[in-house]
Amino acid sequence: MLLLLVGCKTGADRSATAGEYENAVMELRQRLAPDRRTDRVEVTVSRHNGPLRLTGYTTLPAAVGALDSLATAAGPGSSNDVRLLPNPRLAHSFGLIRTSVANIRTEPGHSQELTSQALLGTPIELLDEADGWYLIRTPDRYLAWLEEGAFVGVDRSGAEAWFSDRLRTCVPAQTVVLDRPGGERVVSELVAGCLVQVTGTRAEEFVEVRLPDDRRGYVREGELRLYRALAQPDRVGIDSVLQTAFAQVGRPYLWGGTSPKAMDCSGFTKTAYYLNGYVIPRDASQQVHAGVDVPLDAGFTQVQRGDLLFFGSYREDGSERVTHVGFYLGKGRFLHAGADNDYITENSLLEKDADFAPHRKASLLSARRLREGAAGVVPVGEAFRALYTKSSSR
């Protein structure tokens, strides 16, 4: 297909311009990596009256093969220098988040956009490095950049050892690890969903825990639960998911937030599912492809409590541009984290209600039901294992 796009240049007729090759690369990107949040084909094309040179990087082996063919077709001296990630020069293949909430950014640098977050103890795949920042993949397959101080590097055996029978999950929204039972010096903060290991040492109601970077301290034992309870859920318990969601009411809105401290709209729905044992896609425009479609009508007759509602607009070509998501509560009501409210709150889609949100009613696009076994709804343990036991790139 790529060769056809550049005019099937053969023999002495290899006069395709750099622009034609750029179009071929663009087609390849659209076909293999339409969403750069989960896979990348980042290629620069250069050709100035001579050989073609392709540079950049990709997360897809299939893209490398296609680019090799493109370079071969371009004639003698042409080269495909696109790097396949993970970068083999990295000291470690994986990492474990070592801060309570790690900020993940669209590009390297503290001034870059906050795009997501990861909690302490979460495994990540390391793909590339630039000036102390690492391109990482999280268990929801999200690609973004993380500073080196936010994680500890491990190999596959180190990641597997972390997920032992000693692993525990933090239950309360926020707590701390203390230097000694009942002490005052804080070793680390924890939020709900953070992962720590217990060492077996106990003192009254406190238990000693080990953090991913081997720091140790004490947490009240009642604030922890077995990791396997999070990792191996029986089913999506919608009542429990909504109970978790309602516990976040009043928490501030934060673009890119996915922790119990502050959340954006899809970070809110994602967190509610995660704390009940399931990893779902990161962004609203990705979550809209998870689960199964639920028909919408004026009376919401087929939408069930706990279904996700998606909001946005239509592009010129008629496709949906999803920009917001929230939980349906029944009777035309929904729970969401909206920048317009600046915190997590409940609103109505019915004009008769005092908290009617007319702009949300006007922008309502679709509804989805996310249950166990459906596309994009993955048990936490399965999502974590998939990341560190095999390549997460297709």
C-alpha cells in the first residue's frame, strides 16, 4: 500500500518527492497508530534531490517493516533510521511508581501539560529517555512522559517480586506512612489505590510496610486490604462503583487528574472503576469505545443507573468529538467532574430540575455500559500482569 501511494517508483524512476513519502507515512500512521495515546509512529521524512531518510521512533514492529520497504523502494542510499521502542539502551525495562501520585505529562518537562497520573506501586513500562524524562506506558496502555524521580527502575523479575502475597492496597482517600508506630515524621503519603508491601512486623494497630524504593514505615493495619481483592474482582459491582464515585463528591476538578486528590471527568470515572478492581481506558474519547452501546431516547428509558454518559459535539464529517463523561444516576440525573463546576457534583438533564445543566443536555451524544468481560474493562491484576510479563506493544 505504501509503494502504491508513492507511485510504485521502480528502477531508474525513483523521483517521488519528500511530500509523497510524507503522505505515505501519514497513511501508515493512520492505519497502525490512529491514537498516539496508545501507540506511536513518529517519523520525519527528508529528501533533497537524493536518498530518502526516515528518522524518529515507533512502538510498532509492523511499522518498522513497512518503513523498511518504503526506504528500499526509494532507491540506493535511502535509509530507515526509525527507532523501535522500547529503547534497548535503557537500564531497566519497567518501573514502579514511588510517589503517592505521579504526574504524567504530554511531553518531557515540568511545564508541559498534565495528561494523567499514576499511583504509588503501579507498574509502568519504560520505552525511551530524554534528559531525565521517560516515555512510559501505563497499565491502561497510555503513553506519556514521567520524570525519573517519580519511579524506581526494575527488571521483569523485580516487577513480579513486587506483586507478591505481601502486597496491600491503601483504602482511605488519604493517609500517611510514619517512621514509627504513632510517630510524627512522615515517610510517605498514601492515597486510595496506592500499593505497599507488608514486612510482617506489627506493633499494636500498626504494621510495617515497604515502599517500591525500599523505604519503610508504619501504617495502621486497618487502612490496608489484600491486593488480590483489588486485582481479582468477581464482577463489576455498579452499586460499589457508584458508592466510590459519590465518595469523591466535592473533590476539586483537575485537568489530567486520576487520583482521589483531584480528577478530571474521565479520571473520575476511571478512578471509580479502578478502586473497584477494573482498569478502563484513560480519556473520555477512549472510554466511549469500551463496554457496549446503550440507546438514548428523550426519557432515558434504556439507560441504567451507573451507565456512562458521553458529551461533546459533531465534526463536519458527522463523527462524534467526545469531550466529557459522567455516571448516569437515573431520573435524568448524572454525576461528573466538570471544569464548569470546578468540583465533582451532581446535575440534571431535565429542565424541571433546579440543577439542570442545559449545555450538557445540548451536548449529550451517547451512553455505554461497562461490565466485566466487555471490551476495555480489564481486571486490575490482568492489566498489570500484561504490562510486565510481555511486551505491551502490538
